[in-house]
Amino acid sequence: MPNNIHQNLLIAFQNADLETIDALLIELNNSEKEKQILLEFVDSTDRDVQSFVYSKMYDHNGNDVIQAAVKGLQNEDEIVRISAIEIIGKQQVFEQLPALINSLTDSDELVRCYAAETIALLGAGLKDQLVMQAEAEQDGVARTGLYYALYSLGATEYLTALLELLDSESHVVVIRTIHHLMDIMSEANKDAILPALHDLSQRELPVSIKEVLKKYLD
């Protein structure tokens, strides 16, 4: 690694200059060295730097990245926790399923949502756990992940519950639900999903929801 890039990266990290860090990493053009630099700053006291580091680590593999992700599950920043969950899911770290189950009761609804979605990828034997959590969950965002996970694991009765979330007053819930419905759509369920989405498109909707529907229905 050219010393000047390394030194400039150190300075940029110390200054929490994320734009410069990103540009220097591109200039570095070395995946393994990039990973080592990111790992070097995984414990940064700057929350923006930590969030940046974890988001970038998603593109890397290896036990060192996994260990950082496991540690990130306990981070005080919900963005770091979400990134950690995504890393574990991407690398299919099945032995971390117990930690993901713990994340189903995280204080942040998006963390709970991502945990459920990742469990759907890794934990075919955890349907009962997800059912119990779905029954207890009060937040709509987290429910989108739980219902999607349960349907993906074969509990097809949760399609109805997922469709009902299209009536939520939260645009975040509705948008996540639309994405999930399109992800699970098949010949077996399209006659239930497509009419529901077309009905939704006829309502008075925020622009954000209209744009998502337009992407899928046009």
C-alpha cells in the first residue's frame, strides 16, 4: 500500500471525514488491505465512523469480519447493529442464530425487522420462535420482517397478515411490505398480491409509496 494513501486514510479516519475516506479506499483498490484498515477502526469512538466501517465491511469476508459483526450486534448504534446482522446473513454464519434470536427483542424496530429477515435465510428450524415473537410484536416495521420471515419458512398463512400491513398509516411499513410482497411473489400467490397492490395504487398516497409501486407495477 502506498504510504501516502495509508497516512491520508489515518488522518481522514481521525477527522471522521467519510467522503475522503471513501475516495481514498477507492484509490487504494485493494480489497484485503481495505478490510484490514476497516477492522482497524471498527472500535472508533465516533458513531459516524463506526457506521461507515460496518457498512463497508459487508463487502468483505472472513472470520475477522464475522467476529467484528458479532461484536457489532451489541453496539449502541442501531445502524451498526443492522449492518452486523446483514454481514452475518451474507456470510451465512449459522452458529450465530442464537444471537440473532436475541436481536428479535432489540429496542429498535428496524433491528428486529432485519433480524427476522436474516433468520428466515439461516434458520429453517426456528419457525416456532418467530411465531411467538410475531404474536408479541407491537411495531409495524418489525412485523413486516417477521411476517416475511414466517412466510419464507413455509408458514403461508402469514401472507394475509403481510397484506394487511398495506393499510398501515406508516409509509415505512407500507414500503417495506411492498418490497417483501414482491420478493415472495410466485405463481401460487400472485393472484392475492397483485390485486392488493393495484388497489393500493388507487388510493391517495405519499410520493414515496407511489414511486415504489410504480417501480413494480409499470
